[in-house]
Amino acid sequence: MISLTFDDALVEHLEIAAPILDAYQLSGTFYVHLAANQFFQRRSDWSALADRGHELGGHTIFHPAVSSKNWVSSGIAIDDYSLDRMRHELTVANDYLTSIDGFTERSFAYPCSNPSVGKEGYVRRMLPALGLQRTRVAGWVDRMGIDFGATKQRYQDLVSQLYFAARSGGITLADTAPPATAMDRFLLVSAAVNGDGLEPMCEFIERSLASDGWAILQFHGVGGGHAMNCPQDDFAQLIDWIASRYAESVVTIRDGVKRLQRDGTRLRHLSVR
């Protein structure tokens, strides 16, 4: 399967990406956070998008992220979120999207592909300064449980109570997507697109399909609108290429899971409780 996903409720999704998909009768999954200006200002357009067969997926209310990002204010720093605070936010976001599109089942995308709330402890925060962030030391700290002062917790179990499936990140266009049966249903891996050009996107899809993988592409900007961007011409050529070869393989995340269920395929969910 191939899934085309779009994060952050950008105007370019309504005015560039969706019309191109519609021209080829292909559907995408659009992950919208309620506080996005272009979501509230154009609610009727997002509702119409859902009516045309696209999926509106959950992406929280405020798109919380780690406080080290320069655009994150204290009120939306995920470092300070608890599981209970996230539960309230996800519940409201899910109910509001139901009022927009009428669906009670939808998928979710972790903002910034980060499935954790809370902050790292003192030991973990020291590792970057010591040049040990991407070494085995980090894993050793986690396994030994010595990251003193940490409040970090994964929240995919919470997501599993409210959503039909969930998409994260985890791979690049240079990788091969794993088959759905090797993925956690609430931690589906995707490859983010950021000015990579047409060829790497096509190669990722072909390589993944040849290995029975679920090729999930993660877009932000399409023709602009975000620092992570896919030029409009590249996107249009990609969709034309997909439509000419693999149109029947294109599914929304929600419909992809439903297809697997109809085929008797059971997706994993690795509980973190």
C-alpha cells in the first residue's frame, strides 16, 4: 500500500496538494491540529475535503513540541505535558473533528513524530554536551533506569484508546518501508519529504512495494508553506507517476488499516504500560 499524508493544516494542502490528488481521484490523509490558523479560518473547506474521500486525521489541538525548538512557547512545550493533559487535548480534538466530518474513526499523527510527553532527566540532558547523544550510552541509560528526574512517558496507549491508528516517523526515503504486519498499529513508520526530488520518492515507493511494505510518505509544505517542503512540480509529477502505476495501492491511513482487517491481517500494538 501507499499512503500520502500531510501534516499541520496548511493552506497549501487545500490549494495545491488536494486539488492535484483530486484530479487523479487519489485520497490522502491530512493531519490537522485545531489551533492552526488555516484550519479554523477554512473549516468548511476541510469538511469538503473529507466529503471528497480524504481523511482528516488528529494532530492534537496545539501541536506541542520539545521546548528546544525555537518556535515553541512555554504553553505548548511537550516537556511539561502529563498523560492526563494530553488525554484531554486528544479527546477534544477528536470530538471536534467528528463534528467537522462525521467520522468516529480516524488516525492520528504524533506532532514532530514524537510519541512521548514529559522531559528527559539530568543524565540524558547531559549526553549532547558530552558528545554521547547518538551512542550506545543513551540506550544504556534508558535500560538501567538511571535518567534521574525524568518525567518522559510514551503516550501511544492513550492514542490507542481514542484513535483508529497512529503514524509516526522513523525511516527516511533511503530506507525500505516494512510490511504492515511488522509495524505497531499505533506507531506506523513514515518517511518525511523535504526537498528530496522526484527520484528518491519514486524509488522509496518501488523498493517498499517490492518488499510488500506499506510506503507512507509524510509531507509538510507542498509548493511552500513550511520549512520542510516538497516543490509543487515534484509533487505533481509524483502523483502523476503513482496514478499511472499504482493507483489501486493508494489508501488513506484509516482505509489502509481497514483493508488489512478485511484481509484478516492483524497489526501489532506493543503496549507501553
